[in-house]
Amino acid sequence: DTLLSRNVNFTALVASNDDMAIGAMKQLHEQGVSVPAQVSVIGFDDIALAPYTIPALSSVKIPVTEMIQETIGRLIFMLGDGAFTPPKTFTGELIQRDSVAPPASR
């Protein structure tokens, strides 16, 4: 059961990762829905394949390496009886490609 099969109108889809976004774009294409003319699609991770999909997938690039380094450092610190400190905030970067249309184009 999908939004498409229930005739739910939507103009954007945000997937939790790029693989799911690519699968969603495939399903939309199979149902005759145009990306981005009818539905904008965006994922997370900015995988190497993202610029090569048709249309090229917009994605939020997250600093995975820095997040892993911070996590390991915090674990080592806490295992050494270090005091808990508030977690660091990481910022993602929007990589806009062809799978997202400006709102005015709808």
C-alpha cells in the first residue's frame, strides 16, 4: 500500500538515505510520475552514484568520518572515567541536483 495507490497528492519525498531515494524514483517512474516536475526527491548520504542517476539525485551530505571520529573519541574519554559532555552538533550540506524542482515551478 503506497501513497500513489491511495491517490494521495504530494509534491516532495525525503528518503532516509540515497538508496531508498533511488528506489523511490524508480517506483515513481514506473507509475508515470515525473521527477522533479511532479514530485521532488531528496536523499541523505550523497553516495557516489547520486550524480549519475536520472535525474541526478539531490542529497544531504553528512560528515560521516567526523561523526565517527567524535564518537570514538567520546567513548574512549568516557571509558577512562571522563565526565559526560554535551554532544557535538554536525552540519550537513545540501547537494542540489536535478531531482528537486523549485516550488514556483509547480
